[in-house]
Amino acid sequence: MTDLRTAVAPHARSLAAIVGFLVCVEIASGVLQGYYTPIFSDIANHLSIKDADVNWFEAAQLVLSALVVAPLARLGDLVGHKRVLLLSTAVTALGSWALAFAPSFGTFLVGWAIQGAYVVWLPLEIAIIHRRTADTGRQALLTRRAAAILVGALELSVIVAALTSGALVESVGMRTLLMLPAIVVTICLLLIWIGVEDVPGAGSGGFDWVGLGLLTVVLGLVMGGLITIRVAGPSSVLAWVLIALGLLALVPFARIEGRLDEPLVDVRLMSSPGQWPLQLTAFLFGMSVLGAQIPLSTFSRTDPDVAGYGLGATASFVSTLIGVYVIFLAIGAFTLPLWARLLGDRRALAAASFLVAIGYALWLPFHDHTWQALINMAVVGIGSGALVAALPAAAAGAAPPTRTSFATGMTNATKTIGGAVASAVFAIALASAGSIADPSYGHAPLSGYYVVWSVCALAALVAGIVLASQHRRPAE
């Protein structure tokens, strides 16, 4: 017994230390995800733009994120996960500092987009843990537990960040306010360098530049079409031609990637029974967890006496709303192992998706009072927290050892693409020509928010149905 403890203890301590440093990374991620949300309306005022135009920040960041997740995940398999984690953190720090000194809408948009490199952090962290636990005999269990800890730390830091920005917005200048996240990410870069072990990549082969080029073309055409709709209206022929060309470009992309031994996007793995339900769920989930953040913030800040709808909340009170929401996100993440034990992995994912659908559907009739908003987002939060924690771990468990980084990265990539498409659609819905409630104040029509809530509810419902209809478990 003494020999066994002696053998196991160093490994356990090493794993605990790595998870501890990765928790610091997720704290920085939580700052980026929670800090800005209460002050989006203040950022809009700072840049002299309308509330609806803030959605284009999210769309631009999510498009860039969707483009970089797959390449960075592939590089993680090739050169090592720590090196790519350092690279993505350095790029994120650069974007964060750019926001603090951006003088205009355009420069802020570029900085916001560059900051999106952080989306690969959680998939890389899960891949690091999954590989580190390979010889424990409890790889799936330890990976799920670590994922729950990381996501729990993420959500708790979102609360602190939201409360901090809401409290500071009235007392400090915008530049100082925007510098704080940049400082946090810079510190995070140093912690990764010091605390995460550097293990060579397990993948083989080269880098698929053709696949990256085709993926860029696909996303560029689709997003270009959505932007054209925003500028020229839904009757624009050019807009729909661009979207159609983007979708058609998926055909040669899939064929070329399917013929390669080491593709950027492994379409054979993505289409396997263990992966495609998870990846589709991630895409649909991204529409709400990423695409709806800014609309919910601007709706809460809207004065009902001016626009005829909204909660009329201050930045500090919106941060409180976010805090309550994220507490339930953390509850969903921390209770994920219990969900899986009671329902099984497949049914737990489906149940989480249905909760998200119910929560957003509640917004349609109940959106006039803050207590209604709290109930709605509590339901959404529990389901979302479970999905955020479960999807990367499930994808890693359903992938071969040399493709864990790719599989976990693709859950974020597909989630990000879903969020990018939804953000663009929501920007169009909230700023459609001729339906702005009061152009002098930049308020969107209430019907636009109905579109947001309906799309989020329907997307989560479809994800739940897909997962519930699968006869095989997505992952063990």
C-alpha cells in the first residue's frame, strides 16, 4: 500500500498543479467573457454608434475565432498544446490592449476580432488534461471532472468581472476601464509559460493550407452575404448570391478534406456517429451562448420610457443580472457528473439542450420585469453550463488519441460559427431598415428581440431532439 501511494501521489500532484494553472487561464477567459457585457451600451456611446451596431463586434470576433480554432487545434496536435496556448494568449493580449487605445469603430472592431483567439483555450486545456491522464485508467472520468472545475472557474470569474466593470464604469475613464482585461491576459501569459508542462505533439503530417484557404472562402462568402443584407436589405440579390456561393463551396471543401490523410478539418471523424451529434449541438448552442450575449445586454439597458420596452437597468444592475445567470451556469457545470450518472451521457446532453430551449422560449411572453429575466436566464444558465463543460470532454472521448485537440477544438469552432451567423442575423433583425423604434436614441424594434429569443429557443430545441434521437452514446 505504501508503494502504491508513493507511485500515485507525484502523478496526482502533477495533474493537480497543471489543472491549477489552467484554472488561471479560465479566470482570464471569464474576465474577457464577462467584463464587457454590462458596458456594451457605454462602449456604443464611447464610439458614437447605435446599440444594434455593437452586434458586429461579436460577429467579427466569432468569424475570426472560427477561422483560427481549427488551425490552432491542429497545431496543438503537431507541435504541442502548450506552445499553441502561449501563441493564442499572446494574440489575445494584443487584441485586448488594442481595445484600450482604439480611437474609432473600425480600430475597435479589429481589436475585438483579434481578441477572439482566446476561444481555443478551453479545447487546448481539455486536450492537455486528456493526454496527461492517459495512463491513469480513469481518463474519461478525470477529464470530465477537470472540465467541470475549469468551466466552474470560468463562470465564477465571469461574475467577478461583470460586477467589477459595472461598478467601475461610472468612476473611471473608458481607456482605464478597458485596460484592466488586457492586464489580466498579460499576467495569464506569464503563468502559462511558468506552470504548464511542454509536451511534444502526438500528431503527424503537415499543415493543410488548402483546407484553411477553402474554409476562409466559405465563411467569408456567407458572412459577406449577411453583411450585405445588413447594408442593402433582405431584397439584395448580391447578398443571397454570396450566401449561396458560400454554401456551395462546402462541397469541394468536404471532398478535398476527405481525401487527405491529415486534413485541417477531419470530415470523416466529424461525420462519425460519435462526433456529428456533438458538433451539430455545438453549432446550435453557439447561436444562444455566443450570439445572444449583446442583444440581452442592450435589451436590459434599454429605457422602457423611451423605447416602449426594456428593463431600464444600469450597468451595475446588469452586472448583477449577469452574476445571477453565471451562478446557474456554474451550477450546471459542477453538477454535470451527477447528470451523467443519473441520465447517461446522451440524455444529460439532451436535457441540458431542452433547458436552454425552455429558458429562451420564456423570454417571448415574459420580458417586462427583472424578476422574469432572472428566472428565464436561470433556466438557460443551468443548461448552458452543463453543455459548456460536457461538449469538449465528450468530443475528446469520442476521438482517437492523435486527434483529441482537433475534436475538442472543433466543438469550439462549430460553436463559434453558430454564434457568428447568429450575431449577424441578430444585427440585421435589430436594425432592419424602417423599423427602428427611435433613431435618435438608436433603439432597435422589439420585434427584433423576438427574433433573437425565437432563434435561440428553436436552435436549442433542435439540438435536444438530435441528441435524444441518437441510439448510441455520443461519448463515454
